[in-house]
Amino acid sequence: MVLGRHCHPTPGRTLVLTRKNGCNFESAHFADSTNRTDLLLGIGVGFKMNRNLGLRLEYEDFGRLTDSPSGDSARGRNLGLSLKYAY
């Protein structure tokens, strides 16, 4: 996986907008599946509650993970909510 992440803080520095772009290589170990490389995209928003505490919501799309001769394909997506504590 090759990934680039860009963070853009808002003027008040309480919100941070993020985006991810990259390339995802999947080596699948399913019957009749093939290896593939696809585009990885992601967006997110972070909220700084105070000096030590932050909250982040992110969505990532890994693209199609497998191709099979039967026409079935699996997609990889992730929606995450995380709490960050810094000391």
C-alpha cells in the first residue's frame, strides 16, 4: 500500500479536514480470485476538544479487493471513529 495523507486545519484550528490518496495492492487467498491493484481514497474530519483530547471520523474506500471468474467481487470500505489522547 502506498498512501499520501493531507491535513488542512481550519482557521480556528479546532477542525482538521483530511484526505487520503494512494494505491492498494491486494493478494487475495480465495478460490478463483486474482491479485489486483486499485485506487485508495479517503476523507475525514477531526475535532480538537482541548489540548489533550481529539475526535476523528474517517471514511476509506480501498476499491475492489478481488475479481473472480464468476463475476463476484469484494469491495473494501472502512468507516472509523477514533478518540485521541495526547499527553
